[in-house]
Amino acid sequence: MKKRHILFILVLCMILLTGACFARAESTSEAFDTIFSDPQISAMIDAAAEEAREVGWSELCIPFSAHHIGNEAISENALAVGKKLIDAGYQAYLTGGAVRDMILGTAVSDFDIASDAPQELWETLFGDALSLHNVESSDLLFGVVKCNGEGIDLAPLQNIPAFYRGRPGVPETDPDSPISDSPLYDSYGRDLTINAMYYDLSNGDILDYHGGLRDIQDKVLRTIGDPIVQLGNGPSEMIRYIRFHARYEGSSFAPELEAALEEHHLDYARLMAPLNAQNQLRRLWINGYAVACFDLMQDYGLVGYFYRPVAELCDTEAYQTEVRAALGALDAAYAGGESVKTYQGTAALLLPAGRERLKTMELDAAVESLLKEMDPVYGFYGSERDDTAQCLRELLSAEQQDGAGDEAA
């Protein structure tokens, strides 16, 4: 078995890889240190966070002069898109992970802009550079503006989701409109407080309505609103939260989120459509912290649920040792500058089950049976199914040859 572990790791590391994402976030930026070391600003952040916890939200504005995150942190293309919107008389905010990563001083992988500009104006301003598309669970159209090869995501400022409206502490809005002119209302459609801050491209101010700055400093993952309400309406976010927990070393779930996951994780898993589950699961293994993701998925009993062929194996020490070694090899490859594909992580989890099936089945039949068993909960997308099958066949075939060589010796 030891030889098989070594072979598996070597084969995975030698497979040609493409695509990349961001690395594990551990460092802090000068802006982070400036914001939190200033006693006056830190006191403002504490007070706003406390108010947000008690009342439901609190408007906190950190001016540019206090954080000094300048244009050097933002791509020229994102600045150009924002300027066109602002010059036309509308608001433009960087949102989501871009703001979080700018504060932390980590590389920003995507720039998302939210604006109150009408869609008709998008087409006038950006012409053929704009492409429109639908997003899961939304009736709105979203845009991507291609600038010098970089895609800048463009979204309308949205209204508060219907499942939050009327709850204590939630502002009243026009129930008939899916869009708004307020980043406060838009923030209720975000997932975590650390992803619900806004950078005003007109003046550099950072807006925080839910205590996200305090949670960034404390490394706390907290949902916008009640996690049971949020996850009940978007269950695939559970996997996303596990990924964030793995990404940020030393982070923790807020007590109410931890309680929701402890009690309802299998309920949320059962509510996920296969393609939605795949959309979140595929990201666990490719960004350099696959081992940490695996451990958390194991803690919540989700490996055996989503990777059904290993349901009877995943709690054994032998399985966990082998898979952690294989995923560790992928993490090492990523750290070395290579990029990792989803099918490699999937194959790492399924390989031990494939080995068991080879005792009674031919190679192709064994591989096909593994993937077919996953279909009810995992929606293979694009070429991923074929790529996973090919990776498993190569790994299993190499093990068979290795075993035949041992017998001949």
C-alpha cells in the first residue's frame, strides 16, 4: 500500500495542470494595520459592529484618508469601468471579495462592480465589450466588461432578498423592485459580513453595514442575517463557508453559524441541486488548501455524502491517510506555482473506492460505476466527468501494472 500512495502522489504531481486561483490568505496589509491601530477608527469599528449585532445593521464609513487604499490596489480596467459609470451620473462600488482582499493586502483575483446605472446604459457605455448573462437564483441580468483582456463583473445594486424582508432589524424597501439605489439594501444579498463591504470608486470610502471590518480582524465568518434563514434559501453556501474556513488559517465560524451547521448540515446537503453542489465542491481542491477543506468536510460528515462511492471508506484511517497525502501533493503543486484542476481532487477522493471495485470489475466498468453513483448529488459539468474518468483510469492502471511488476519480481 505504501508504494501505491507514493505512486499516486507522483502521478498527480506529473499530470499537466492548467488554471489558477488565489493562494491561502495569511498576511495583512498596511491599510489593515492603519485602520485597526488607530484608536479612534478602531473604536468606531467596534461601536458599529456592536450596533449591527443588536439592531441588524449599522452604517460605517471609513474615509480614504483613514485607510489609504489607493488606485494601485485596483486594476486600471476596473477603475476605467467605474469612471464611465460615475461620469454618467451614477454610483459605482467595488464589492465582495475585492474589498476584503484589498484590506487584507492579498492579491485580488476578480473585480466586481455594483451600480445603480440602468442596464440600457451599460450597453451604451460599453458596447461590444459588454456581455450579459444570467446567474443562478436571480431574474436579473449581470454583465462582464472585457477591458484589455480582463473581465470586470458588473451587477445592479439589488434589493433586499424577499426571504429577509419584514424581519426584525431589516430595513423596509419597495417589495416590487428587484433593484435598488442603495448599497445597504444590496448588502443583504451578500453571504458573509467580510464579503459585504463596498469601496466607493468616486471617493475611495469604504462602507460597512454589518460589522465586516471587525470580523476581518477577528477572523470570524458570520452570515448576513440569520444563518438558518440564509442557508435554507441558499444551501450550497454551506460548502463555500467551509472553503473560507479552510482558506483563512485561525478563522472560526460565528456561534450562530456553527450551531446551524452542526444541526442542519445534512439537511442543507440534501437541499442542494447537483450542479449547485458541484459549483461549490469543485473549488475545494484547487486553491492550495485542499487538505484543510477535506478535514472540515470530514468533520461535518460531508465527504461520504457528496462522494458516495467512498461512504463506507471515508471514516477509516487508511482512507484518510491516503487522501490527505494525495491532496497534500496537490497543495504542494499549487504552492510551487502549478495550477490544479477539479478532476484531480475528485480522483484523489474516489481512487480508494475504485481500487476496491477492481477486485470484481473491469477497469472501465469500475470507473463508470464510481461516477454514476455520484450523479444524484454531484452534477459533473463540461468535460469534468470525462477528465475525472481518464485520471482514475490512468491511476488505477498504473497501480495494476505496479502490482503485476511486484508479483513478477
